[in-house]
Amino acid sequence: MPANKVEDIELEYLEKYANQMLDKVSKNIIKYRKEKNLSQLDLARAMGYKSAAYLGKAEIRKDNHHFNIKQIAKIAKILNINIELFFK
């Protein structure tokens, strides 16, 4: 439902779109992590975490956990891929 004016964009539409993007990013992180043969724990440790708990929840969006832009940037560098691929 694209609109011409900012005030015409419905909050419900924005929420749905944002959640779709978060889902897309999570699915692509899983895809590229697996292509590089990295476990959740391997990736979590490379990001500086001691366990894979948060990463696992963010990958499946459990309890509305999701990756932030800083985490996405780190993951792109660790996996040696262009960050844009997570959003396609």
C-alpha cells in the first residue's frame, strides 16, 4: 500500500513491512551461515558471544528477537558477503 505522503502510510502497514524485512534478514543469515558451514555457536563466538542462545532466537525470530544493524554488519564481515544480500 504505497502512499504519496508520509502521513498517509498506515502504522499497521509499516509494522507488517518491518516484520517481513526482519524475517527476510533472519532467513538469509541462516542460508549464508549454512553455506559457509558455520554452526550457530561458531558464528556467535566470532561475534563475541559466549553462547548461541540469542543468535538462535534471532534466527527463528522467537519471542520477537531479531538482529540489529550492528549485528548484521558483523555477520556480513564474518561470512565475507555483501550486507545487501541479507535484504534480498
